[in-house]
Amino acid sequence: MSAGLRTRVRGAVLAPGDEGFDTGLAGFQTAYRHRPSLLVRAAVPQDVTEAVRHAAAHALPIAVQATGHGLTVPAEGGLLIDTSALSGVVVDAPARTARIAAGTRVAEVIHAAARYGLAPLNGSSTDVGVVGYVLGGGLGLLARAFGYAADHVRSLDVVTPDGRSRRVTADSDPELFWGLRGGGGNLGVVTGMEIGLVPVSSLYGGDIAFDTERVPHLPEVYRQWTIGLPDALTSSVSLAAYPDLPLVPAGLRGRRVAHVRVAHHGDPRRGAELVAPLRAAGPALSDTVAVMPYTECGSIHSDPPRPHAYAGDNVVLRGFDAKVADVVLEAARAEAPGRRVIDIRHLGGALRRAPDPPNAVGHRDADCLVRILSPLAGADPGRAHAAHRALLDALAPWRVGRFPNFVYGGHPGGAADEPVDDLWEPADHRRLTRLKARVDPANLLRHNLNVPPAPAERG
């Protein structure tokens, strides 16, 4: 079945047992791995087109992987398209845009844009693939100042499940342009996109770590601190219990720690004024908040650089009151060292404003997002999922939905067993199902946070 495809693809076409097949499946997420019947390692964008046409002709479900950070629904059978070799960035400084290929990582865009005093709206990790991050919405370090990354997409090069390659813009196909920006990988395989950049070359940011035994109500301190903050400051607080092991930095070993991460766009003196009340909350274990070139923004969260096993979920909340802070603190206190990380991310600001033209990113009136993440090395995924569910259920009174970028699987039966309609506004989810019926009626693109095609309407 794959012989003809091999003659049309410049990259590798591999089946189970072929040399390079197993290594080609590896990604950053090691808890799960795609197990396709066929792997296409694209060397040029046309390889993606050929792979999609082959899948459509043989009714093969399609999965896509660049870096494997956001793997949630492992493919069993079907065709996997690896876009990791499709990398590259071209910056148009006068237009403040960057054209990026499908496998490009955030760090490449940061450094390319920095030469012109510009920056992308990236998230905490600089190692993730830009395309997957943006398609899911993209909640970045400067999100309150500039909005979601998906709000700044200018065009997308997409292969739809009918095997057609097209450049999608607000003018060429307004409905598909709306759905691609925030609808995840449900509507096509993206081979490249043009994104807007922002005029940022440095920021005032970093991490302040507190021992929660000495500052026991830090989540409530953080909540009160966020009240009235200007849009120029984006922040989060992360709670973790560290084991007393040599691999943990000495100052954190055996402690329960709250990390407050801040990123301020604007005058650093104003940034220092805004952070001062937080610093006065109590003695800090460490404080790295300072002026930094934007190229060092990955140090704010210091996300782990090595592949590992993890599961995660989140809930988006309307309202951020003292009870929310208490629920999060109690959940963090109940966890054994090394078992969970729980974040509260302050929303609002520019995130509330829909772009022109609008996109599928929802829940813009939310006030905060709570994320729970569990390392799975030597752990039971079922227990991790139960802990996630307990926290999210406790936050149900404030819940308006979830955010796609922070759903990492972890359900005992796989993320495919989880409902995903709450990742979007109800009306937007219905709109996505209708759009899916138009571009992918067979639901070939289903190894993802899947939006099924709407049933055919009967006349």
C-alpha cells in the first residue's frame, strides 16, 4: 500500500520494522507514543500533501507530530506525519511578521526576531513547536499585554483532508481561517504560517520562590496582588513539593514552594514598583526578577528541557476569589513531594478582547486558569487522573471551560475518552463541528482533541 507513496515523497516513508521507524516516533512526551501503520517523515511541504492524499485514498486516520510536547491521543494504526524537519523562519521586520515552517521551535523564532527588536507571543517553554502551540490558542508570557498568539496569525499554509494544499487567509476562506486559529489540529495539516510579532526586545521578569511553610497563604497573597494590575504585567503562581534528593537544587530540597513568575512589558522601574508588594509578602528563597533580553525569557519558568512522561489538565475560571486560592492551596498541601505541580495563571487584559477578524479561542471573559501537571515516571496514570479530576471538580462552581494547550492526556483510557466540547464556547464548538463536516467529513484528523463532524442535515 505504501510503495507508490515512497516514489512521491522526498522524505522517508517507514512501516513497523523498518530501520528508523521507532526512533521516528519519539517525541518530548514519553508517557505515550504514536503507533501508526505508516510514518511519513516530511522533508518538504509537498511530502505532507502526498501523505494526506494517500491517507484520504485509503481511509487512513491521520496524526501529526512536530516535537511531541502536546501529545494527548496516541495514534493506533493509520498514518503519522512527522513535520519536525520542516523548520525555518523568515522575518519581515517592516511588517513585523515572521513566516515559519511547520516544525519550527519557539527558540528559533525568538532569536530570529530579536535581531530586529521584535518577539513572538510564545509561552513558557522555548522548546515547543510554534504551530501546535498557536493552533491551540497560545497563552504566552505577555498574554495580558498582547492577547493570545492565535490572535496574531496572518495566514496559514494548510493541507486539508481532501489532499488540497492552500494558503488560508481572512479573505480567501474566512470560516476556515476562523476555525484554524484556536481549533487545534482538527481542520488540516499546517505546513507553515505567518504570524505577527510585537516590538519587544527586553522585559522585566523572572521568578520569586517562597517557602509556603514560612509564607503559608501565598496563593491568597498572590490573588490580592493581581487585583488592579495593569495589562502590561502577566503572571502566574506555581505550587510544588520538592523531594529531598540530590537532583533538586539545594535551596528547594524537601520544601513546599510557591513560584511566582512575572513578565512586565514596559518601563522596568514601573515593573519594580508593581512587584514590590509581592516581594514584601515574606522572605524569598530566591528572586530572579530583573531586566532581561527577550532571548532569555525561557528562564522565567525554566521548563524542563529533557523529554519525560507527564499528564496534565486545566480549568478556566470566571472569578478569582479567596475560595479559589484556598482550594488550590489545599490540593497542593495534600500532594506528596514530586507528585504534582499546580499553577494559577492570571488572565484578563488583552485576552478579553476578540481579534479582528475573530477566531475560535473562547472563554475570553475568564479571570484565571488553574493547571495541574503530574510527572508519570514510576507513577500510576490512573491515580494522576483521579487527582486531576478531584481538583477540577472542586473548582466546578467557577468553571467555564478548559484551554486546549494545557490538556496533556492522563485519562486511564486515553484522552480520547475525555469530552472536549468545553475547550470552546458552546456556539463555537457547534460551529467547529459544522466546519469539520465541510473539510473533513470522514474525521481523518481524529488523533487529537477531536471535534467530530456535525451529522449531515436532512432536508
